Amino acid sequence: MAALVLRSWSRGVVRASHGGTTAYRTTEPLHRHTGFRQKSSVQFLSRPDLPKLAYQNIKGKSPGVIFLPGFASNMNGQKAVALEEFCKSLGHSYVRFDYTGCGASEGEAETCTIGKWKKDVLTVIDELTEGPQILVGSSMGGWLMLLVAIARPDRTAALVGVSTAADHFVSVFKSLPIEAKKEIEEKGVWKMPSKYNEEGFYSISYDFIKEAENHCVLHSPIPVTCPVRLIHGMKDDDVPWHVTIQVADRILSADLDVTLRKHGQHRMSDKDDLKLLVYTVDDLIDKLTTN
């Protein structure tokens, strides 16, 4: 597997390349990509015997873009909206949606699993899109992005992972002291600390952790060969940036770039973070449509 080569990048960013580099096109002002305001209405995707999925989409050119939100997040985050505005400005198709039990979608989050949310994404690809898609996954969405790329290689044109939380719940659980893990197994619930919840933690069932073990990707090569771009903040206190380096090392694709933002945090939603995300997707669209 090719070695990672670190390269410097402006505005407090470190760039790592895996098998080559691609320069960002930064000559155009940011407002070209994030200044367009377009209201898309919420729709619902019906599925036999399964909860309806809430989504918003824009019809347009190929390749399309699909945004996969993080754990306990929804389709109305800053990254999701910024990408919608960008895709609208270029005339490319775009879909953002809520997983089962999250946001405006039906269902109970407490009964969901990584496997069920993976099926949500597959349903969105199969039912709401046509042709090749660029998957943009944030945090847990980055993990699901990898699983879906493996399951639908013919529909996956490229991947963009932001703070990719591959194997996250399983890795954190396994790092706990033996006593803590035993107590969680006995009680059936893990109160996972989080600064994003008013209670200071998320209640994660032990069954959720055990099911998630079936979807871990870091223990073996990841059979993804499309272009991959991974972005991570070095000040991420939730998912260490080293996880993205692990993901990059496992992915088989030779066309893989890693960008580390020196002062970036987990959500990667400040102005410069959004600018970098938009330019990254812009470059991939250019690459896919000109080659």
C-alpha cells in the first residue's frame, strides 16, 4: 500500500496525499458556491413495512451529491445546506435526508442500528437518485459512506469524508475499562459522554454496540477504488484525526487525499471549513466530468 506523503497547505491546513495530489480551484469567490439561496421542501420516501424517510432533493446533472449526516444529527446542518446551495448553483442533483428515527423521519432512534441506517442510505441511492453519486459523509455518516460504497460500487463515483467516525462506537467501547464494559453489558445501556446533548451523554444500547461490530471496516483493507477525499480537524475532541489516517491507509484507492485542518474541530462547520468542503466537492465534480 502506498505511503502517505504530507504536504503543506495554506490557512492552517496540512494536506496528505495517497498516490498523488489534486490542486483545489480557489480562484473563484466563496459566494459563487454558498451565496445562492434555494428553498427545497421536505418530502417523504415510503417503504413497505418500514418508517418513512424525510428528504429534500434537487434535480440536476450527474454526478449527483448525497449528504450523510452524523449520529443524532439531521439534514438541516450547515454542511448539508451549504452543499445544497453549491449543487444548485452548478445545476447538479443533490439529496439530503434524515435517517430513521432522526430529524423529520419516522421511527424510533432507540431501535436503530448501524445496519438499519446503512439500509436507509442504500434506499435513498436506489430510489431517489440515478447514475453515479458523490457521497459526502460527516462523522458517523463517513462510516456509513464507506459501507455504502462497498455495497454499491457501481453507483459510487467518489467519497468525501468529514471527521470520519469509522468504527467509532465500537472502538470507544472497547477502550473502556473492563469493569465499565461489564457493567454496560449487565445493564444493557451505555451512557456515552457527549457535549452535544443537554444531558451530557447519549444512551446507547449494548445491542447497538454488538450489532455495530458487524460493520467495522478498520480491521481489513477497505475495497473502495473510486476517488476519496478525507477532511479532519486536528482539534477534534470527539473523533481523533488519527482515525482518518487509519481509514486512508485501509482504503485501496490510489486516488486518495487527506486534508487535516490544524484548528478544525469535530463539526467542521465554520466559514473556512465549509469553503474547503465545497471546493473539495467542486474539484471532484470537475475531475469526474472532464476525465
